[in-house]
Amino acid sequence: NSASPPSARMRAAAASPYRATGWLRRTFPVSGVIEKGSPFAIFQGNRRQFVLESERYDLSEYEGMLVGIAEAQGPFDRPGVRVRILLVDRLEILGKE
């Protein structure tokens, strides 16, 4: 069999109940992306994984917390902008700074 085994990262991602996990923090404004309010993103270390939007949650209430995005639509790309956007339907608090 010439197929290589999946990497540890792929196995971990497949086993996770979350679409994404990381620290929810404010991110720099992205013109034409965020329609209202301050933009928030989920970070792993200093790397922004996704810009988050939600009609269900006030994301400012979760700022500085380690969260898991349990249900979301996307990721969506916006033309002319290099960001991936998740529309959060359900998130869980995993920890606090």
C-alpha cells in the first residue's frame, strides 16, 4: 500500500468535536469584511485562524477566552481580502487567560 498514514495533526483534527479552537481576541479591522462592531478572531498563538461573526453571540463577552467553535457556517472567503470567516452558531468556553 503506497498511501501514507495520516499525520498526527490530521488525526487530532478529525478527533476534535470543534470546527476550530483558540483564543478569541480582537483583530485589526478588515475593510469590507466586518459590517458592524469590532472584529474578533480566533487565534492559535499569534496566528489568526478565522475572523468570527455571529448573530447569536456578543463575541465581546468571550474576549480573552479559550473557545471551541462547536457549530459554524463556513469558512467563507470575501473577494479581495485574505481572511477566512466563520459564522458562529455555537461556541463553548474551554478556558480563560
